[in-house]
Amino acid sequence: MSKRVYLDWNATTPLRDEARRALAAAQDLAGNASSVHAEGREARKLIEGARSAVAAAVGAQPRNVVFTSGGTEANALALAPGLQAEGGSPVGRLVVSAIEHASVLSGGRFPPGSVARIRAGRAGVVDLGHLRDLLQGGPPALVSIMLANNETGAIQPIEEAAGIVHEAGGILHVDAIQALGKMPFEMRALGADLVTLSAHKVGGPKGTGALVLSDGLNGLEPLLRGGGQESNRRAGTENVAGIAGFGAAVGAAMADLPAAAARMQVLRERLESGLRWTPAIIFSDSVRRLPNTTLFTVPGLRAETAVIGFDLAGIAVSSGSACSSGKVQPSHVLEAMGFDSNMAQGAVRLSMGWSTQDADVDLCLEAWRSLAGRLLKDQRRNTA
């Protein structure tokens, strides 16, 4: 079989060697982390080491890291009425950006009637003026805005949003799942009160995530009740192996971050230069983006056709958005940005990672030239 090229890192990343070793070592431990004997203490030591690594990656305190089964659970845990900043009133409504992940757009534990959406502009950046308007009047709000969009890669103005939210007496949740390991950030500098993370976006195992809280935040109601694990914030025996793998992956990602980000930026610029051989539209290219992400389309392109064509050529890419059944759906992000359904249906996402090479970009562009040539030929035939 010829070499395959993986360019779908925003969907999930390969497992890092460091995470694989940590997983294997943790699987050999017999103890329950809640047990007080030596075997239990050894399991607890792995969890607390990972907690420190995750906290350090976002500039937080280890005691404020709550491990979950993944990013979706972390978002659901965060999006709850009753959260309260120190000295403030409990939040009674939810305001989310229209470009959020489905796990945030679902509204968490807020009643549907208490959820409002912030508009996004054509470049894929949230409208801060609209956010300010939405926060006028009514009870304090929990606001959820992602740090970097998973489809376009557009980085959001979180610091400015935090100022608006806190001035109105609200609380800010930031889904940083796609940003972790691709750009440096710290919770305090962002002004975030809650941050959600996921292991498999940084080379860790699937099925492990975290909610990170700021100091002074109260009123977090657990989703899962029972035992007192995670400081009574998430019941259930901890996934020791997954958590250990998460910690190892985060440590490796942060150590390599400056060099990896710079290299991916160069590769992305080269990739996009090659894509523009055709009349390609690259979304959010006028704003600051993650260094590894390109979302593009060509008028008349159907994403499903392009994804299959790339796959047959040995290149793994994705559409802008895909549902759990694998059927390509119009990108809700592009629709929120004001693009019509035809454009939103044709978006293809290319995303790179720490091991992407120049040769991978070359093979992708070679496949694209062949695909685009057939597409443009068919378009000319249909309009003749």
C-alpha cells in the first residue's frame, strides 16, 4: 500500500510516544486511586502528576483541574446554572457564540429558553458588539466562547470578551480544546473563569478531558454523583491510564510548542499557496488563525466528493463539519459567518500536526491538482 498522509489532526491526533508509554505503565497498576494502600497511592500519584501537568499548560492551580471522560462532558459540566464568581450573583442564563462546538450549542444544563447566541462576522470572529447588547438587562450570564474555532482555526478575541462579560457581572467559559498544544495561552491572561480541554487533540488517548476552574468560582454542580472523586466534582473511579496519558501528552506538547507551531505555520502557507492554483476560497484567512488549520472551498465543490477523492488518493482530510453517522453536513460555522448553504456544504478542512512533513504537503497538493482539474473540467462542460 502506498504511503497515506494524515491531514485531519483537528478531528483527532495520533497517540504520542510519551502518552503510549504512560498508558502502558498505568495499565500495569492494580490499585484504585481512592485506596490508601501502596497500590492505591501509586495510582493516585499518576493522577496528581497529570493534574499538575494539565494545570501548568494553562497557568492554573492543580486543585482546580477536574478530569472528565472527554471534551463533551467537560463542556456539559461547565454549562450549568448557579455558577457564581466570588462576590457575584449566580448566573441564570447562557450566551454562546454561534460558531461553537455542538456540545456547547446544545446549551448544557440550561433550559432552551434561557440560551442566546452571539453572531459571528464574515471572517469567523464573534461580534463583540452583539455580545455587549445580549448582556444588557436580565440576570447575570454564563458566556461561552471558544478560543480557536475547530473548523476555520480563527482565534477569538477572548481577552476583550472577558472584559465585557465581567463588567456585566457574568462568567466566561472558554472551550480551548482545539487551541491546546497549538498556541500558548494562560487562563488568567485570557480572563477565563472556566476552560475545557481534551486529551486526544494533543496526542493523548481518546476518552479523557478536563474542566479547569479559576480560583473563587463557586456553585459547580456535578453531572455525576456518587463517590467523592475529583474533590466531589465528578464521581466515578478515575480513568488512571487515560489521565496519565493525558498528562504525558500535554507535557510533550508544551515542550515542543514553539518549534512545532512555527513549522506548521510555514507548511500551512505553502499548502495554501498551492491551493490557490485554483479559484479556492480560504476561510478566515484575513484574521489570526491556528498555525495548522486551513478550511477552503471552490465554488461548485461538494465536500463529500472532495473528501472521498482525497481519501482514494491516500490523503485523510475532513469536511468542515460531519455528523456522527459520517454523512457530510453543511458547516454551521460557515452558515453563522453568513455563507450560503451551497458554500457551507462544500468546505474541506486540512489540518496538520507535529509530525507533518514537506512531503505530506506535496502529496496533498498533487492530489488536489488532479481533483481540481476534474472538477473545473466538469464545471466547464456543464456550463457549455
